[in-house]
Amino acid sequence: GIYISVDEPSEDVKRGAYEALGWDLDAYEKQGRVIIYDFRTHFKLYSKEGAALALDPRDVAKMIIDVIQRNKAKRVVIDPIAPLLITGHQDILWVREYLRELVFQLKRYKDTTTLLTSEIPTGESKVSRFGVEEYLAGGVLMLQLFEEPIMHQIFRVMYIRKMRWMPIPPVKLVYEIQRGEGIVIRGLLPDVLRYIQQGYQYGYYPYTTQ
């Protein structure tokens, strides 16, 4: 698989994965199981005066496609997508057209699963940064924080908003990020809240992963 880091040095990604999750990405790289690309320097150049010079994001798209082709990647992560788009072009319509073209290009590779991460501005109810990502993607997985109103405990919650051609039930799931495991699903949000209302201590859920 390929992990394309867009706004963080690859060494920071490796260090964070090891310190937080216990994952040695260097070892996986040596085994040829994962390739980490640092794309930060590809989409912005600076003149001697320090003024930003825009690089056409379509050139970045070509670089990504080239990486996929050369490595025959089966899985690709682009994290996050926003810096590839806000590179001197402030016209939101242009940005949306570019993103549409990028997604269509990635979809050409039927044997490659591509995961794009996109943040949602704090305090806004939008589903995505640019308002078009959720329509172009084959699937949309939302990650949120939820504060229950009784004990004011905060839970990490996920739900599948969209999964094209798949009968996915619209349910919210409580999850945790655990060292050595990654994302661990703990149960349905209503069941977790019911347990809290019955006086159970946080950590006891009706559904747990084995």
C-alpha cells in the first residue's frame, strides 16, 4: 500500500504511528508492505522574496497517478486532500472541477482502493470541506465526537454515510483508538448511552471486538 502525506513530513508520520500505536512503519517499508511519500514540497514553490507561487494541482494529480502505476499499488491513502486543492486558486468552482477530475482519474484503477481524508471546518454542519467530496466518493465514513448529556462523557463516533451499491444500515458506532490495534469498534451508540443511563461505568459495552 501507499500512504501519501500531504501536510506532514513522512518522518513525523512514522514517529507518530510508533509512539501512539506501536506500529513500526520503517519495518513495513523495508518489507515492501507500505510506501510513504512526502508530497508537501510538490504543490507549493517559493520565490526568493518568499511569495508563494502556485503549481497547477493537475501536475500533482499526474504525480499521484505515476506513483500508483510504478508501484502497482492495491491501496492508496491521500491524507489530507485539501492542501492539494488550495494552492493559489481561490475559485471554489475551479477547485471542485479539479477535485472531480482527480477522483475520476483515481477511479480508473479498478484494482486500487483509494482513501481520501478531508476535514470539516469546526462548528460547521457541512459533510466535507469543499461540498463535493461526498458526491464523488464511492463511500463516505464520518468520524465525530459525541458528548452524552448526563455525565458529559465524550465518545468517538463513526458512521457510514454512504457506500455505493451496498445495503449499509444508518447506525452510529462508538470506537476507540488503541495502541497496537488501531480503531476498535465498541458498540452501537444507543446501547452505550443506555448503559450509562443505567449506571454502568464507561468501558462496558454490549458489543465488543474479539
